[in-house]
Amino acid sequence: MLLAKISPPRSFRQKGNLGLLLLCTALMLLTWQVENMVWSQTKLALLAVSGETGEAAAETEEKKFITYVDFTVPLWALELAYQYDISSYGEEAHYSWVELLAYVSAHTGGKYNDSGKVRELMKKACAQIGEQKGSCRERWREELKYYSYYEEVYDSILGDWLGEYEYEEVEDGASVWKTKYGLKAYSPIARYFPYEAYDDFGASRSYGYKRRHLGHDMLGQTGTPITAVESGIVEALGWNQYGGWRIGIRSMDGQRYYYYAHLRQNWPYVKTLQVGDLVTAGDVIGYMGRTGYSTQENVNNIEVTHLHFGIQLIYDESQKESDNEIWIDCYALTEFLQKHRQEVEKDLESGEWHRKTQIRDPLLVPEQKEEHTVFQAAVS
């Protein structure tokens, strides 16, 4: 609460009573000091509530974050880095695919047209990790000018795709849970359902206004089950005149927003799905269709049945819905995820499709659910 300001009475000024004038001036200065002390204490209290004090508070006032990303890693490079990571897991020298890709891009400027050079750089990075018997990220951050940038970018895209999780297996008619290290992210198209695709990111679109296509179209059959690529929270569910019936799912760390659009007319989503729901990677969330390009809901104005799939990167909440959104070319990523497609089965009574086997994602443990509730409230 700010204190009322004290001003010398006009009569004092008119009569030139210097003593009283000085007294009132002193009171004014004292009031100003108290106000500033109250505001400083209030500000410190607010920062303490948010967990920010000292240097962290200064960083908040001048926060810097990534504003541009051009994801250019091709499928073969993703596969190579992935194999290095998987094969070395549990070893003293573990080759993180994020670190390997960041090392390569720091040397090539994110270009992967020379496969021989990329492979040699990846071997060199592995050799350095082996010599050091552990991660070289701190050393590379100092030695390579753009390593930190690429490490943050690739970690924001791929960091939670790979890790330990529990998966369900059926042995002698009973479910058995086992732990493994591997790919936790799934293709958005359920297993055994055919689809076709090509890299159409950046292609021209004209409905509403002329613009670039900031996603990836996967052509298939109406009703094809769509699965969650990553565990997260449902942030958007409903009609959009461009995307038709669509679903938006935010990753648990808040850095990725997955967009699934042009879903089926009349029955676009799993009927129980609601905004705020937590979904596990591989869960069936909706069905392929061709809705959209209409201000009226539930209209099929898209010529060819397909899923529009997009990935938005969010380094600051101001980027979520703005003129500064970062959407990446995810063609190579969807091709990579073909190795991990969830098998589904149909419930004949409800007509819904469900995943055939379950996983337990560490990202969805109770403690992290509670933390994400705070994040959800902050962005809603």
C-alpha cells in the first residue's frame, strides 16, 4: 500500500515560514523513502514467491530467449545419432544424441548436405566423450561458438523423446511391467494404418490469406486413429476455421506444442477427451478427417483426407500465440517416428479405438503432475 504524499500548506509558502517549510519537506522525503522501502519489500516478496531473487530477478527483467529455429537435421542423421545414444546407454561414456547433433551443427552451421563430413564429426565427438569418460558439453560450450544454441534447440525438440520408461508385456495371459531405455515418442499415425507424405513445410496456402504451410500433411483414410506423439496436457480442443476440428497438446516441460488438425467430421476426438487432460505418449486422441477452411463448424472443406501435424517451439510464453511463433519442419521427425507406431484395437461397443499396450512415462509421475498444474494455471 502506498502512503499519501504530504505537501506544504499554501499558507506556509506564502508567508515564507522557512522552518515549517523545511519540516514539511523533510516529511515528504521521509514518506518517499518509506514508499520505496515498502515497494522494495513487496517486490522481494513477490520474487520470493516465484522463486526469484538476486541475479535471477535481474535475469527476469532482461530475459533472453531463442527467437528463430531452422530445424534441418535429416532422417539419416537422426538415425545415426539415435543409434550412438541407444548403444552406449549405461556406459561411462554415453553418447547423447542431442549433444552429438549439437556438436555437428556447431561445426557445419546446421547443414547436413555432406554426409561424410557429418559422420566424421560424429565419430570425433564420440571419441572425445570416450577420452573424457563422460559428457563434453561444458567443454564444447566454451570451445564452440554456436554449440550452446544448437544444444538448447535440439534439447527442446528431442530431449524428452528418449529416456527410461516402463512398458507392458503380456506373458502367460498376465501383464508384466518392464523398464527399458529407448524412444518414448510415437508416430501420430497408429500402427498398420497406411499413409503417404512428403516434405511440404513452407508450401504456399491461400485460404483466408496468403501464407506459408507451417506443418506437415500426412495423407490417409478417414477415421484413421491419431495418437499423441508425446506425453502432455491438452491445451486446445475445438473448431478452428483453418484447421477444422483440432487438438493442441503441450509437452510437460512447456517447450513443445503439438498441433493435430483437420480431424474427422462428427466424431473428431476420443469422446472422453477434454481440455486439461493429461495424455500419455501413444494414447489415441482423435481420428483423421478433412474438416476446416470454414467459419462454420463441422464442415468438410478440405479436398483430401489428411492429418495436419505441427510442432511449435516455445522458449517464452509470449511466443505461444503471437507474430513470433516458431514452427519447425517436422517431416524428418515423423519419418523417424515410423519406427515407433502404437498398435491399437477397436472397442466394438463404443466404436472407439484404444492403444493395445500401455507405458508408464516418468514425466507423468504424481509430483510432476502437481508441478504441471501450476504451469497450466500460468498459461491458461
